[in-house]
Amino acid sequence: MSVPVIEVERLRKQYGERTAVADVSFSVNEGEIFGILGPNGAGKTTTVECIGGLRRADGGRLRVLGLDPVGDRSRVVAELGVQLQHSELPPNLKVGEALRLYSSFYERPADWRELLEVLGLGPQAGTRYGKLSGGQQQRLSIALALVGNPRVAILDELTTGLDPAARRDTWELIESVRDRGVTILLVTHFMAEAERLCDRVAVIDTGRVVALDTPAELTARLDVQQRIRFVPSVPIEDSLLSELPEVESVSRRGDEVLVVGGADALAAVAARLARQGVLAHRLRVEQPSLDDAFLAITGRDEVADPGPRVRPLRHDR
Amino acid sequence: MTTVAYPAPTPAPAPAGAMAVRRRAFWLLARTEALLFFRNAGSVVWTALLPIVAVVVLGIVPGTRHASRSFGGLSPLQVYVPILMMYVFLMAAVNMLPAVLSSYREKGVLRRLSTTPVPPGRLLGAQGLIYLGLGVVIDVVILVVATVCGAPAPRQFGGFVVSLLLVAAATLGIGMLITAIAKTERIANALGLVTFFPLMFFAGLWIPRDKMNVPLRTISDYSPLGAGVRALQASIAGHWPPTAALLVLAGYAIVCGFAASRMFRWE
Ligand SMILES: Nc1ncnc2c1ncn2[C@@H]1O[C@H](COP(=O)(O)OP(=O)(O)O)[C@@H](O)[C@H]1O
Ligand SMILES: [Mg+2]
């Protein structure tokens, strides 16, 4: 692999007394979708704002395409597209005007009309920003981040506040942007989003990287329990299953039996039921997800503040 | 959004050269901001329409053209033309500019700009340029209407233009200071109004300067628009404006502009 597109080494950033980023290191390779995952207030936005040159780091070393985001500002901004978390446009500015204006800032811009079509905003070219839906505003924001034809794009919480359909559309869009060769640094607090899109994920909590791996590895590394639910065809005793070494606990909710156990619990439970001639109706098994991995890593019970309108996709428990 | 494919970019035209790109970007920025100004009916009415209507009414009403004792030997039209001309600059710089810029700051427009090759300072420049241009155009209209209606044209024209430009600089300085102090658009609006009325008062909008008692007149002399009226009236009468008045105007421009540049926050 060649030189990383983004290098972050021991980044530190304080706001007065408060340390927003304590110690963050990672590097993003060319063509990758790299995720930064973490609860609200973890320091994700601060990290990417330092990478984007919007804030001066208090410590550590940052490189974007081998350049210093603050010192080589003029060269970095030409190659880096940024979609900020809290950033609107004037309400009376029309979509087409915004894209045309921002494309004029670059020496080699993308064709903004084409971008408009690609993002599904063609019919809205003459619509004022204030009249767009949340999803349309987000897509415009992505379009503005891409209109300069950047080699690297930073997208901060771009699906927060979108409905599930708009979110899935946005995911597809991001994948197609990556397929075009743009390296993407994606900030999110949705597990499902990271699981679906990211090649690698850095989990940040209280200003530190607490895990860095592929979503699959993060999940697999966990020794998280399986949760098996079913309704037995004939009544069974709890002890029938609880005596199995693979099973940790057995509980009931109405007819339904919930068995919690280790990685091999399902096989053991299935064998025991089969031997007794019991059928398991409505069998469901909950596998650990990145969600669980996240909870285990950060020790948090809840992904803090999921945003005003949507909650992160969570598994039923 | 059914088909989401991000095609290879169409071959970009040869790089136009950094300078040319920057210049074009600035003009497009200024044009866009001007467009947004005209889309805001309130701004257009208050800054452009109102003073023009006022001067037309003053010009048409017969009584206002004649010298009057209560206006210190000048006609009401003559007294109010400089005040109206300054009103345009004050309205634009103190009531419009801070509200627009602080809403841009609040909404993250300035921060978004800082991620592009165009620094947000350009937006401030574009806004200043628009309000300056707007003030000049409206003031030319006011002056033409007034002259047609019989007000004397400024006889010391050079001094008149210098005075008016200093009024523009002083009001822009005050407006930028308000923008720097105000954390939100609401505060900017409130500060704008709180600044606007006293300054118009000391310009003589409600009590002509000639009717003010000595303490009021002294305050007026040191207020930006009071100094502005002195300078403009002198040049209309054919004298070079008093140095003290020009210094007061320049002082406001420099002190407020400097303070604003030290205190300005981009976010
Ligand atoms: N401009 C700021 N001034 C002071 N504190 C800030 C500022 N921005 C963020 N913080 C604080 O820094 C911490 C990290 O914030 P942020 O980077 O926005 O986290 P995230 O994006 O992960 O939610 C939080 O405790 C937040 O309150
Ligand atoms: Mg954030």
C-alpha cells in the first residue's frame, strides 16, 4: 500500500480546560471508506475538523495527502471535500445557484449539473435551500463537498436526521463515490451505517481510540453471548437446557423461552431439543452485532443522544 | 433517487489559472449575495425604497422647498437630503449587514466556506462591496431627485463625495463591530436597532441640528452621523468640510474597524 491518504498521529485538542481529543491515531488508505464511530461528545467532529484544517491541533501530527492541513491550507482545500456536521446555507439560495457558486471556487471542478442529477436533486435545481427536505439538504451538502472533484472527502454525520429510506439512498451514493476512487472518512454514530459502509472503523470514546479494526473483526473478537428465543412444541423444564455447559441462563416470557449462552449454545440447545423430540417454533437467534461490540468496547449502555428525529438501529432485546 | 451512480467526471477544462479562478469566484460570490439581498423584501423596502419615496415626497410637497426659519434658514428638503443619504448607509451597514453575517456564522455558512479555496473573509468583502454599491446608487438617485426638485446641488462636490465615503466607512466599521460582538442573529438585530435610533437622532432626524441645545449639539458633533451632516452641509454650501468632522468620521471607521477585526469570530 502506498502512502496513507490521511495520517493522524497522537492528535490532541483542547477547548480551554476541556480536552476534546486526548490521543487519537489512525491512518486512512487510498480508496478506503474509513469510519469514525463513537457516542456524542467523543471528539469525532473535533478530530475531523482538525484534519480538515478548521482547527489547529494542540498536539500530534496530521497529514492529508502528505500535506499539513493548516500550513499547506491552500493545497489541501483543493483536494479535500468536507461536509460539516452543523452547516446550512442561506434559506433563499437556490440549489443550482449554490452548486454553481461553489464550483466556481475550484480550478478543476466537477460538472455541477451532472452532480445534481447524480444526487437526485435535478428537479430541485430551482428550489430554495429553505424549502428542501432534510434529506435533500443533506444531499446538497454532499454535492457541495464533491463539487471540487476532491480526492478525499470527509463526511460528518451525514445521515443523522434522515429517514431510513433516505439513509439507504445516501449509503448507495457514498459507495458509488468511493467506486470512483474518492477516499472517504465517514463520521457516524450509527452502527448499521458503519457496518454497511466502512472498510475499517476507529471507535473513539472520550477523546481516545478504543478499538480500530474492520467491522467484522470488531464483532468477531467479542465474546458476546448468543440469545436464542423459541416456543417449544411441548412444555419443557428449564433444567433441561440450563444443565448444558454451553448455556448460561434460561428464562421465559409467556410461552417463549429465552436461552442465553456462549458461541456454541445454539448447537447444544438444538441437539438437546432434538433428542427429547421437542420442536422449536418461531426460533430466533440474535448474533452479536457491531452495536454490541460498541457497547462492550465503550462500556456504555446506550448510544448517547441519537439525534432529534431518529434512533440508531438497535437489536431487539 | 433511484439510480445512484457517480460517473467519472466529465473532462474538466484546462485549469484557468489560480488568479482568474479567484477573481471569478469573488464576483460570483458578490452577485449571489446581491441576489439574496434583493430576495429579501424587507431589506429592499427599508434600505432602498423608503429613502427614495421620502425624497420624492419631500420634493413634491411645495412647502418643503422654501427656506424656513425653523430649519436654520435652509429648506426642509435641503436639511433632509444629507440625512436621507446617510440613512441608506446606516440602514445597510448597521441593520442589514450584521444580521446577515451573524446568521451566516450561526448557520455555519462561514465555516463551510473555510473548507473551500475561498476563505470566508471574501464573503465579508463581498457584503461590504454590495452595501457600498447599494448606498452609492440610492444616494445618486436621492441627489438627482432632490436637485430636480430644486435643492441646490453640492457646490464643493469633491468634499461632498469624500464626506459621504467617510460616512460609508464609519457605518461599515460600526456594523462590523456589531457583527463581531453579536453572538447570534437576534442579538445582532437588537444591537442594530439600539445603534440605529440614537445615531439617526444625533443626525437631526427628529430635531434638526440647528434646533438642538448646546450639549446635544456637542454630542451630535462627535457622533458619526452628526459629523456626517456637518461635513455634507458644508460641502453643499460650497466649503471644504470641517476637518474635525472628517476626523470624527475617520476615527469611527478606524477604531470600530480595528476593534471588529480583533474581536471577529468565524463561528
Ligand atoms: N467549540 C467548542 N468549544 C468548546 N467545547 C467544545 C467545542 N466543540 C466541541 N466541544 C466539546 O468537545 C467535546 C467533543 O466534541 P465533538 O468533537 O463535537 O464530539 P462528537 O462529534 O464526537 O460528538 C465535547 O465534550 C464538546 O462539548
Ligand atoms: Mg459530532
